[in-house]
Amino acid sequence: MNTTGYFNTIYADTELPHRCKTVYIYLKDRADPSGSCWPGIKTIAADLGLSRSTVKRALNELVQMGYLTKSARYRSNGSHTSNLYRLQ
């Protein structure tokens, strides 16, 4: 799907809160050609001027509504790093 298709779908969804649209567009802007990106929640919040809890809520809602998938990523020592997000 091209960029216009992504945004037409997200804009047309009247059930989707504005925080979700904002976070989705942010992720789309940072995604690679396959639709994957991995910014940290702290980074997303700082860049968008949102609280971390608002970003977490938006990400969870986007996952629940089928707009993205979220996978945990780990460092070689086993500690957690930023999640991998894939836009659907």
C-alpha cells in the first residue's frame, strides 16, 4: 500500500482517537520500506510532546485495532530494548 493509502485509512477511521492517529503517522514517518521501525516510547513521547502513558495507550489501541503489530526486542545480554513495530 502506498503512503496515501495508509493515511486515507487512518484519517477515515472515526473511532480512532487522535492520539492514535498522531502516533501512527509518527511511526509511518520513521518506518523502513517494509513498514518496520523501533523508536523507544520515551523518544516518541518527547518528539510528539505527549506523555509516555499516552503513547503507550495509543500503541496498545493501534495493536488492538489491527493497525500495527508490536514485538519485544532484546539485547545480547537479555535486557529489553525498544519494541519492533510493524505497520499493517
